[in-house]
Amino acid sequence: MAHSAVGVIFSNINDENLSELSRHRTMASVPYGGRYRLIDFTLSNMVNSGITTVGIVTKHNYQSLIDHLGSGKDWDLARKDGGIILLPPYSNETDAPYTTRLEALMGITGFLNHRNEDYVVITDCDGIARVDLQSILHFHEENHADITMVYHEETEPAQSSYFMTLEPDETGRVKGIKINPKHKGGKYDLYVNIMVMSREFLINTIQDAVTRGLSSFGRDILTKNVDTLRIFGYRFGGYYATISSLRNYFAHSMELLEKDVRDELFGARDIYTKVRDSAPSKYIGGAVVKNSLVSDGCVIEGTVENSILFRGVKVGKGSVVKNSIVMQDSVIGTNVSLDCVITDKNVVIRDGRHLSGCEALPYFIAKGRML
């Protein structure tokens, strides 16, 4: 039996981790995988899990997010009751935008009070995964948990400026939570910014935090109450990519060229996005394309290898694009060489240019630039 839940998505909370691509947009609307935005994976997980009311907490630079979401019809969320609801960044007590996650939650208590779902699923937009949220809700209820936090086993050091690791016991009960611990090698359990709790419990927790003047959900509520609250960790064992820097944005994007990763992300359930009516891509003359994702509307006359081209990209004659990500409507001139390059939208690279980065430090070109 499906559990009733309302979704809450933070669209801006991790902007500073990917400042190059979130300078003019929210983290939620960062392009990914040729035709998607980061929020598409989170929204699709909710829709596929039967969650049809989703509040999206905004802060700034959210015009592109509004343009992308529209009425929500591409996710079957254009509804009279529920659907996509954009939530302002202001609390009831102040006109200043929130500065912490807890302040943002204080600002949406009116939204939470007007809902009648039993549970709340709170998530960020920095994760690429296909997650069955109903199984997490079932786990939460089965364990009579106050809070359920989803984690993924990692071996590489976290690149985010703020992250949490969990220490669950054999039953899943979390016995310790650490914030920004130093990586000492080996495996650790990284919290992936997906959390479940009952709606009433969350509202009561927020009201208690207001009366006590608390400001941090992680430090003031989670870590200080790990012994008194029933906090459980749900281990997610599938493919999970955390986008927390330009380096791992590039690395995880390149993983989409692997068939196993594509099959896991897009195989069993759909990942929905805004539908555009574009012509098929056109390959002219001696065009060569190897192991690449090419979206619709592209025109290719040169060579593309191990790369991701978004909609409407043009690659001129004699040009070679390798190990690169070229975003929407960018134009690559003739006899250009690109290797380990990320271009934002509407970039123009003139004839004869040779640009190269490396996997650890891809060469980034900002939106609308001409080189």
C-alpha cells in the first residue's frame, strides 16, 4: 500500500558547490546528460513513487527553473490540487531570505500546515540516481522512526563544503552523525540529502526550534538529538552520483557514456524532462561520432568522441571534440580542437581555436562567451 507523502525540494541550497554553472541559475536547473536538468531526477523519483504534491524552495536566480518547470505537465504535475508549488525564500518573521536549511523550513510551515499527507520527503537537487521513495517510506514506518536519512557507501573523499556521514548499527539505527569529518581512507556512509519524517513531527520540530532560537538543522537538531530521537539510516545500494564540484560534475557526466550506468538510470522507470520539438540531429559529409550522447537538433560536420552534446549544438568541418560537454545552442567553428572542455549554453568558439583541460580540471567556458 502506497504511503501518502508531500515532497520538499531545495533548489538553491548547494549552489556554492557548483558556482561555475549556478552563477546565473539554481542548482536545480543546471543542465545534465544532454537534455535534462538536475531537478528532473529528483522530480521523476517523486512522481514515479506516487508523490504528486511537490514544494520547491527557491532563493535566487530561479527564472530558468520556472521556465523549465512551466505548469509541471511534463511530469504529470499540472494539477488543481497539489502539483508543483514554488515556495518563496522568506520566513513569516522576516523579509530577508533564509541562510540555513532550518530557516528555509521555518519559512514553509504554512505550506506544510495546509497539506494533509502523512509524511514529508525532503531532498536536494545534487543527486543523480533512480530512487524508489516508497520503499524508504515503508522502511521509515516499519522501524517507527522519527527521521530516516538515506545514505550511500563511498570511498572517495567528499568534495562538498558541507556534508554529513552516518554511523548506523546493524538494525539501521543511527548512533552517530558527523559533519565534515576528515576522510581517513576506506569506506564511509555519506548522507545523500534525502530525508523522511512525518509531517506533524516536522512541524513540531520546526516550532520547537523557533522557540529555542535554533538555526542549523544538522547541528542543532540531528547531531544533538541522535541519542534521543529514533533516527534510522536507509542504505541506498544503486548508482548514486553526488554533484558537488565542477570536477565531479564532469566525471559523473562522463559516466553516462557507460551502458551499465545508462541502463540503471533510465532503464526501469522514466526520467521526465521538458519536452522540446526539435528536428533530429544532422550528420554532414565526413562526420564521425564515437561513444557519445548527441541530443536532437545538432549539426555535426567534424569528429565527436567520448562527449556529450546538448540540443542545437553545431560542430564545424575539421573540428575534433573529445572528452567534452557542449551545452545547448553552442557553436564550434571549423578546425577547432576541444579536449576535456565544458561549455555552458550559447558559447561560440571561433575557427582554429585549440582548447584543452584535464579530467581533474576541465576547461570551463561561461554562458554566452565567444572565444
